[in-house]
Amino acid sequence: MEKQLLYKKLAKYYDFIYSWKDYKKDAVKIKKLISKYKKSQGNQLLDVACGTGEHLKYLKSNFSCTGIDINNEMLKIAKKKIKRAVFEKGNMTNFKLNKKFDVIICLFGSIAYVKTYQNLERAIKNFYKHLKNGGVVIIEGFITNSEFKPNHLYMNIYDGKNVKVARIGTSRIKNGLMLAEMCYLIGEKGKINYFSETHELGLFDIGKVLNIVKRFGLKGTFIKRGLMKDRGLYILVNR
Ligand SMILES: C[S@@+](CC[C@H](N)C(=O)[O-])C[C@H]1O[C@@H](n2cnc3c(N)ncnc32)[C@H](O)[C@@H]1O
């Protein structure tokens, strides 16, 4: 089965599937947090796992933006949308940009794609390597093990004039990973296509994440009320 179909073959439907999400409101909150925690003077911002660039769209007028993502199909859409930003292909656990940033963000639970604590440590170390003195890292957590509700079902509908998308998802835990099953019905140009896939995601405990952060000499804070009601934000700053 193809991995991460949503970010490859179905990338062109990503913005439809998440059309319910208020990226503009997210950006307002992110900017407030940056003002509160950033001590460095610059305005270089890196969005890790930037996807189709929806957050950058609302951050680009305040920051000099770079986006990084593992999937070319997502980057292609982001590049088209935001001409002024720099986009690079890379894995969050090992990307190398010869540059340091004042702000690094990694949002919408993307961090869960690293799956294991070992990879999470690699990713945080990598963020730290790319962070200026006085800079700030903002990571939007994914649901934690204790918050996981088995058999939970959800549905997203996009009812456009020329494209209609219905996605139904559910998830379960296997070998410590969350297996998020997703089924899509996509109607376009007189045809209806069906796709299904399973994403593998890590469920990380807040305390353990903050312990990893400490090892790199970063000071971590977890804010329970984040961008979405069930996901908090990790704020990391140099000590
Ligand atoms: C839920 S989407 C979030 C995208 C975007 N940040 C947003 O808020 O819409 C997850 C993103 O993580 C990317 N991704 C998955 N694994 C990754 C990795 N190891 N390194 C970098 N990006 C990754 C996917 O390609 C996808 O764009």
C-alpha cells in the first residue's frame, strides 16, 4: 500500500479536505506567541512539514519564510501559492539547511510522523541545530496516548462546484503506534474515485517530550490551549 497518499497522489485535494481549518486564526496566535517568546532580533522563519503552505500564507508578510516538507507534491502546491518563500525538500529528522532561524514552527500534529521517541529526539536536535540564540521553536503536539479514544469516527466533507470530497477516518493503536485509517471518495469530472490508506503516527507523552527538550539545553513549556481544542503547543527557547 502506498504510504502517505494524502500528501502524494491526493495532495491536490489536501486544501479541500482541510477547508474547515482556520489557518488565518492559527497564524494570529502563532504571531502572538512569537512576540512573547522570541528574544533574537531577526525575522527568519522556518515551517517544518509546511505541507501546502497554508500557515506561511498568513506569516509571509511578517517573516522571511522557508518551508520544508518530505513530499514534493505538497511543496509544489506551496511553491505555486507563495512566491516569496524558499521551499526545500527534507525529512524533519535530518534536513540540513546552512542557515539558522529566529522561529521554527512544526504544526498540525506533523511531528507525529516521526513515530518513535528516538526519531523525535533526532528532530528536536535538528531544530535546535537550526535555531538562532534567542530563537523560538513552536511544535503543535498530536494527541497523547492517554487522550486516545479507540473507535472514534470522523468525517470531512468538501462540497465544491467541480470537486466533491468525502473522507471518513478512524484509528486504533498497534505496537505503540496510532494507525489512522482514512477512506476517500473523490468526485471530479463526472467520475467518482475511491482511495484508502493508513497513516502511522507516534503518540508522545508531554513529560517525555519535555525531557528530550531539556537534553539539548532548551527550555520547554507546554501550553494546553493551543491552536486546536485537543492539541497543545510546545514552546522551546534557548536557556
Ligand atoms: C498534517 S500535514 C500538515 C501540513 C501543514 N503543516 C499544515 O498545517 O497544513 C503533515 C505534513 O507532514 C509532512 N511530513 C510527513 N513526514 C514528514 C517528515 N518526516 N519530515 C518532513 N515532513 C513530513 C507531510 O508531507 C505533510 O505535508
